[in-house]
Amino acid sequence: MKKKNVCMFVWNHFTNDARVLRECTALSESGYSVDLICIHDPTDKTMLKHEIRSKDFQVFRVRRYPISVNLMQGIIRFAKKNKANGLFVAVFWAFAVYFIPYITIPLTLILGLIYKLKLVPWWIKANIYIRMVMRAYAKKYDIYHSNDLNTLLQGTIAAKLRLGPKKLVYDSHEVQTSRTGYNSPIYGKLEKLLLKFVDSMIVENNTRAQYNEELYGFYPKVVHNYPFKNIGQNTESISIHEILQLPKSEKILLYQGGIQIGRGLEKLIQAAPLFKEGTLVFIGDGKQKPELVRMVEEMNLTDKVKFIPKVPLGELPKYTRNAYLGFQVLNNICFNHWSASSNKLFEYMMSGIPVVACSFPEIKRVVEKEQVGICVDSHDYKDIARAVNILLEDQNLRNKFSQNCLLAKDKYNWEEEKEAFLNVYKDLMII
């Protein structure tokens, strides 16, 4: 049987996207040929624009910045370097205006308006959209797969705007109508419009599927965001104690993941002085990190709270294994957070690390059913400290939770869940 060609889109550099990696791997190992289209990072000199992950899985990274933006930025930097350079640019522009005014004057006005109206970010996004679509048209595909709303337009154009429309999968990792940074009603309207062209939609849990049914009138496929089982089978470790020069007996109280607003991280720092022992360690980067670093310094907690930069996805479990407990304390600032299942929770479980977790429905269901940690009011730093101290003081309870984590990993893993994902594709081929 001829292999089906899949074109998948994701709006990132594809360096630490665990879910997309799992899905691409599952498809490529199950008789599909997968091309993933993502975004190139020009600041990372080691990042490849074309990467062959396996015989049936390739990554194509499109150029982030338009050539015109790079050219303009280069000219501006050159002109600002010194007066002679500035004079040279001015004279060159004057000659261009004199000899080719019909090109130079309109171009100058257009570029001036773009910079004046601060439209450069939109210009850059438009460039990425166009390049993704062009890349998708460069080869014949049977199925197109858009991860999240920011690639659904590209998938719709590539799959449906052609002679002989192709199948389109919409894989919504987030709740697009209620998430941080997506406050405008335009996102809900855009999603509702583009869903008319989607052949199959995926969400990560039943709470979100029910919300989707209330919003749009249909119940999408559910594929949970579970990690690879082998994460918990490898015992290799990278010592956080050595990196941070801590005593081997020091208990690591770990948060790993993006350092972003709404994840309750400032509450962890507020709770840290109440912890009876241990060092609070953050592994990751993000927009909120400078604020948290300042907060730690202002509270004189530099001996109690430590930061480690983001590490490669494949290396992360080696750090996780150092932890005495792990945190997943999302704050209820939007439905996207309240309804989350959280891959982080399952990453801790795979390594046998008990959790202090928020009491949101999907997370609480797993934590309490499997007895792998303590749920708290994630908005109350004192309640977080209370749970941490229970686990610090009761070693037997902590060890019981740890053993339960290792038992639960046989249930909450991608090797089991990927069958649900592959069934989405099987059903799609029947339609």
C-alpha cells in the first residue's frame, strides 16, 4: 500500500515541542511519510533549515524575517555606525530618488509607514504565513495537520484551496477562545470560520471537548498529552546538586517548564520562606523570569531559590530525577488553564516524583485517583507551603506517592495513547 504523505504545521522552532514530536514519530512509524513545517531561528547557528529525523520524518524550517526587513535593518545599523556611513546612505538614497523616483519614493513611503505604524511584527508574521503555505504547496500531500489556531489558516489554504481538496486535521493544544495573550474576540470568530473546512479536530481532554461541543456544536476527538513511557525507564541523571553546588542531602523542590505569567510561580517564591527545608529550583526560561529573579533578590532568597536555564527536551528527565517533589500550580486566569491536563504532571510521574498540584478538574482527577501527590489552592502560597511541608515531614507518604507514580506510568503514557491518535487518521481515510 502506498504511503500517505502528511504535511504538519507548528508555530515554533520545534526544539522542545514534545506533543508534536510524539505525533510525528507515531505517524512515521505507522506507514505515513511526515513533513513538519515550522519556523527557523536565525539566532541559533546550529539550527538546520532542513532536518531529516528519520526515513519518513523530515523537518522544514521557513525563514522568519523577510529579506527586506533584514536589508532595512542592516542599512539602518550601517548608517548609525558613524557620520560618514550616514552621509553615504543619504547620498545614495538621493541619487536613487533622482534617477528612479517612481520606485524609490513609493518604496520609501511604504517602508516609512510600516515602521511608523509599528507594523513590522505583522509584516514578519505575514512572511511566515506565506512561506509556510509555499512550502506546503511544494509537494503533494494527502493530509494536512495544523497544530493550534496560528497554523490553521495555512492548513486550510494548503488543503482546500486547490483542485482536489485534501483532508485537514486541526489539533488544538490550547483553548483558543480563552487563553493568555488571546483576549480579542477575533480569535473565536476566526476559529469558528475555519472549522468549517476541518475534517477532524483533536483536543487534549474531555473537559475541553465538552467546552468545544457547547461552543461549536460537535464533540472533537480526544488525544491526551502523555509522555513517552521510556522517560521513566531510563535511570541516567544529571546532578542538579553539582550544578548548583548544593549538598547531596538537600531536597530539590522542582518546577520545570516555561517561566510564564499565570503558572503560579510567584506563589512558589512567596511560599519558599515557609518551606521547612529544601531548595526551590526553576528549570526553564520565559518572559516572567527576570521578574522572578528580581523578586528572589528583593526577598533575600538567593540561597533558597535557584534558577537553571531551559534544557533540551531529551535531557530534561535527567534533571527531573533529582527532585524530591515537583510543582504544577497553574492559576485560574483563563479556561485554558482551568481545563489543562498538563504534560508536566505526567513528566513528574514518569520519573517517580510526587507532585504538589492545583485543584483544577483534569489535574485533580489524576492526582487524587492515582494518589501521586497533594492538590492545593494554587492561588494561596500558604496552602502550597502546607502541602510541601507535609511531604517534607512525612517521608513514608512521599515514598508511597512516588511508588504510585511509577505504577501509574503504565497507564498515562504515549505508547498507550498513540492508538487513539492513529485512529483519528484511520477514521479520516474512511471519510
